[in-house]
Amino acid sequence: MIIDGYVDEPAALGVPPYISHYVRYAAGVLMMKNYCVDYLTIDQLRSLPDLGGLKNYDLVLVVGGVAVPGRYVGGEPIEPAEVQKIFANCSSSCLRVLAGPFARFQAVQGGRFAKLGTLNAEVCLGPDVTVELYNLLFRAERPYNDWELVKQASLVGASIIKRHPRYPNIICEVELSRGCERRTHCSFCIEPVFYPHFASRPVDHIVEEVRELSRQGCRAFRFGRSANVLAYYSDKNSGKPVPRVFEQLYEGVRSACPAVEVLHHDNANPMYIVQYERECVKILETMVKWNTPGDVLSFGVESFDVNVLRKNNIAAEPADVLRAIEIVNQIGKVRVEGVPKLLPGLNLLYGLIGETRHTYEENLKWLRMILEQDLLVRRINIRQVIVEPGTPLWRYAQLRKLKGPDPKLYKTYKEIIRREIDIPMFKRVVPVGSVLRKVHPEFREGKITFGRQLGTYPFLVGIVGRIENPVDVVVVDHGPRSLTGLKYPVNLNEASYEELIHLPGIGEKRASRIILSRPIESLERLKKILEDDEVFEMLRKIAIVL
């Protein structure tokens, strides 16, 4: 039994609708050992009346843990106490195996120290789950980063995606590289602890995995499991990016899955873009040629305070970050049905060495500058650092007192950013009239169904009405962290009263007038009913039909 407790790491995500590479690789190794493999998510397991069925398994593998906790819509990651309860319900002869971040430490909330512990597991696998699980089961001594073994496991284990409760509406995190290309690392970063040496996976292996996942029914992929996607296959001596490799990768992936619906990315280093601007521009152009709309490159900015940047060995200068944002905007803000192809996303981290009130002021100053210069960023993640074992920050905290974020300052400035930056930025990124294809329902609140597309950092959309299946949506309004949308196209002769009042400029009186005037047979007739040319032109932007 594989229990998917979901992972969230700096370079890997497995919270639904994502299914992580760990799960697929582990399934492959177990199948290679001729195990009959069952699979449950932690949310499925929570819904069962008891855990008695676990006593029937010879091996129970729990994959889970978060290194960068956040707020989740698609599922709630497993808790340490749940891992212990699962293993306590296994038979005495069962081999209890733990993989993912929880196999190394337990981090639950930002602003805290991670805790060490094995959570009653007999075996805790390291980050190279494929090799360690294979060596355990086959009594072998395969080396780390054995890409041939990873390829075999990824192909054999691809069929496990069909067991996911959201199948086929899932997105697979596809591994590109391991480790960070930098020679020294940020004080808080867990990536070099997991993977001390930078290594890139062969292009043909990735293409073959995508081909097999496509054959199993997956149509959405994210190139994650990478600290800096632009450094994939970078020159080992100079560190320079290699644009031609990306052309081979994307052409191969598009050929392997011609029906791809989502092809997105995750992390990119803004300083790397500035350092190797000519090469990175070529790579970004290739990405925008082959990716799908709504894509995001996550920039680990962490702070705009120069003092904090230097004390935490973050290789960035605020002006260079601004330049990297400009470069991605120049190439990626081309729109498809109103949605940009590729934008940067910003990560801000609080609780680092050297942080003061000035840090909060600097962050807000630079964010305002980005807005004033009419640059687009898809989203701004604001979180508190977790001090995790093996990092320089952990060692620093053992020797000196590390102050956490000031609660009042953190809350105050976070609210200012959400109000002053997020809302106007949101309106620029996806203006009224933008069309989001295939929005999947997640949950309902009253008369509103909230949904998201498959993708990296997808928009949360409140759709008027009860939505049971994926629908196309047109954006009609913006909130601080979500959009309001209507089923697209909007048919004025069929739309409900609740849908009509959410149209820009309509309101209760005009909604009633439209309903009483049905059927409306022409745009000229609609214009007379509205009695407002500006509102009429706005409705035309939303592509209403009669």
C-alpha cells in the first residue's frame, strides 16, 4: 500500500490535483519487485471508518511532508500524528516505510523550528526514493542519481496515476534536475541538504516518461523538481545555460503528448537571468513558444532588503530582480484569450537573519515600484521561514538567538501588500473579459462554486451557480486573492438572475429589465434595454451571446 500524504517542497509539489514524482517512482520500484500495489491518498484514508485494512499489507509506504507549508485547496497534507496512527495499525510483520520530507524532519507551520523524528517508521528513505527503495528491496547498491533506474521506475510506475481520485483531472510533477547550480547556498534552503550536487536528468528520459504518462491518460504536466529550471543541463564548467537543450526538450515533449493541455514550470533564479541574459532570453522564447497560458516562473526573491540578502547569502540585488521581471514580461506577457503566457511570481520570506522594520519598508517600496513601472507578476507569496535541520540557518540558530518575524509588522505589511499591490496587479494580469478554459470545481459556498484550472499557481475563481464539471469561465470581477467568473459564453437569454447581476455595470434593475425583455434578438435591442453605451461595450468585451 502506498499512502499519498502529499508533499510540498521548494522544488516539488504533490498536493491534489498534483501527483508527485515520489509516488510514481515508488510505485514503479514496488511493481518491479512484483508487489501488487494499492494506492490511497490521505484524504481517502481519512474518509474510511477505520484503518483495519492496513493489517493486510506486507509493506506500507507513506509519502508525505511539507518543507514550505502553505494554504491548500485540493487537499490537506498528512500530519505527523496521522503517520504514527497509520503505522500503529499495520501488522507486526509489515514493513513500515516513510518517504518525503517527513522522513527527514517534520515542519508544520512557518516561523517555527522543524522537528526531527522517524514517526515509528522502520525505514526512512532519503530524497532519492527510487535508488534507496530499490536497494532496500533488491539488496543492491545502486548509486544516487542513477538516471537509468529512475527512468525504468518512472515508466513502470506511471499507471499508478489512474488510482488517483481526481484522475484524469490531475497534473504530474515531472523531474528535471536535482540540487542547486549555485556553489554556495541561501541560509534557509533545504535543497542542497536533500541534493548536495547539481545533476540534470537526460532529455530523452523526460520525453519517454511524458509519453508513458500521456498513454496512461495524463494531459497536464509541470516541469518542477528543479531549483532553477533555466539551469537545466547548464554547462558543468562555466555554469552557462544551454538553450538548444530546451528546444530538444520541448519539441520532444510536445511530440510525446500532442494532446497536452497544460505545460507549465516552477522555479527560476532571477539573478541567473540577469547574469546570462542572452542565453536565458532564448530559453524564455522557447518556453513561451511551447508552454500553455497562465504559466509562472517562481522567483525566490525572499527579500528586497540588501542587508538581509547578504547575511543570508541570497545571491540577488533588488535592481537585478527588477531587471529579471522586465525580461520575463517582455517575452512572456503575450496573451491568449486575455491570459498571459508566462509571468514571474515572487516569493517573500520573513524571519531571516538581519531582519528589521526596514525590511518590511524595503519590500513594500520595491513592490510599489514594480506596480508603478507597469510590470506584471502573477502572484506574491508571503510566508515565514521554517528553520530546518542541515541548513546554515539551523546552525546559526543553535549558536545565536534567531528572532522570528514581528507578528504585528508581519500582519500589517501583509495586509498592505494584499490591498495595495495584489488587487490592482490582479486586474492587470487577468482583466475583465479574460477567458479561462477548463476550470475544475473544488468547493461551494452558498450560490458560488470555487474552481481552478490545472496548472502552476492557478487562479481561484468563484463561479456563479452550481458547477459539477469543468467549464470555461469569463472573468467579470476581482477580489484580493480570487476572481469572479461566469460560465462562458454568457447567454443573456438563458443566464440566471444571479449571473446577470454579476455582469459589470448591470446590477439588480438592469438584470430585471433584461429578464423581462427576453427574448432579446439583436445587439441593437440590447443597447436600448441597457440605456448605457459604456455598459454595452463592456458586455461586448465579455463576449455575451443572445
